[in-house]
Amino acid sequence: MRRETYTDRESLSLAAAKNIHALLRENPTAKLCLATGGSPQRTYELLVELNQNGGNVFSSAKLIKLDEWGGLDANHPATCEYYLRERLLKPLNIEAHQYIGFKSDAKEPQLECERVERELDSIGPIDLCILGLGANGHLGFNEPAEQLTPLVHVAKLAAMTQNHPMVDAMSDKPKYGMTLGMANILQSKKIMMLVSGEHKKDQLRRLFEQRVDSQFPASFLWLHCDVTVYSDI
């Protein structure tokens, strides 16, 4: 695991965006898995700017949503779908066939997860998985537990996760999530983790203790051969 430390969020985000753009120039059919949240937001904004000014590299790419809050209307502003649609899918003119994502309002969440798993199997391994670092060390909605789930699954959300800024203001919070599993993530060819803000300092310190612990799922990234952590702390 490599760590690149930047002076501020802007320089971190620009470096990450340039690397993503460069990867797509080299491999136009690359498959990207996308996290949501605060840390990657500026990276995505800059990636759209690079794509507008430096040539469109997304015309043949495939984008995959890492996770989703379960039980919300598909157009709810708190969904990961809304986040990605407004920040990436619409600005980059991503076509439906270029995108794999959970339906937040799926009537049968387990069947929805099985559908996403089948779609992942059909396209092969992810080329670049972009992750954030959860407040409790979760990756996607792979929450701290005695055992972690390898494949796409319906996840029980930890209390800390239910207070995530994306849904913090909601009176009736999502009770479950849908997420790629740990094997789906670790089978990615490359992993990029974006960690921004002093509030993530303790989590980042714990990550670099180099101990693999299911109670801190992010630590499983030590089992991968190509992980780069971009941080401004």
C-alpha cells in the first residue's frame, strides 16, 4: 500500500483526477467502480473538467456504483444514484449500457444484489476501484463484523453509518444498504482510496498500523498488491 500526502484537498483531488483520466486514455474501455461521499466529490468535479478540456475519455468506459442506501426513492437527493448522476453520469454523458448500479427502491434487495453480481461477472474484473474511508473503517457498506461477506450483498448498517452526512438530516434513515463485497473490491486491478479532512485522521492512522482485522474492513486492502491512498492529512 502506497500513501501520497498532499497539502490540501484541491491538490489531492487534482492528482487523483489526473491519474483517473490518464488511465482512461491508456485503456478507453476501463471499468471504474465509484464511491460517493465527501472525499471523492472534488475529484469527480475536476475529472469532468479534465474530460471537457483534455478530450473525452469516457465514451467506451464502464462505471459501477460501489454501494447504495436501501429503501430510498431513486430520485431522493441522499441516494448514491443521485450523487453520481448529478456529478458524473450526466456531465460525462454516460449511456445506460455503460453503467451498473443498484436500484435504491428495489422491491427485493437480495434479487437486486444478485443482478448486480451477475453483471459484474459478465464484464470481468474492475480496472480501478475508487474508495473512501468510512468513519468506522467500512468500505462501501462492508461494515465491521466478525465475518465479512465476499460478494454483492444486502448489508445491515452500523449506527455510525446511519449518521453519515448523506442521510444525517433524514428523520427516517435507511435501515439497510446494498454493496459490492470484499472479494469484488479486492479483485480490482488497482485501488485508489481518497481520504480528506482532519476528521479522518484517526481512521487513517489505524489503517497504516498494517493489521488486517474484520472489525476494520479497510485493513483488508493490505491484501491487495496495488493500492494507493491519497490523503491531505
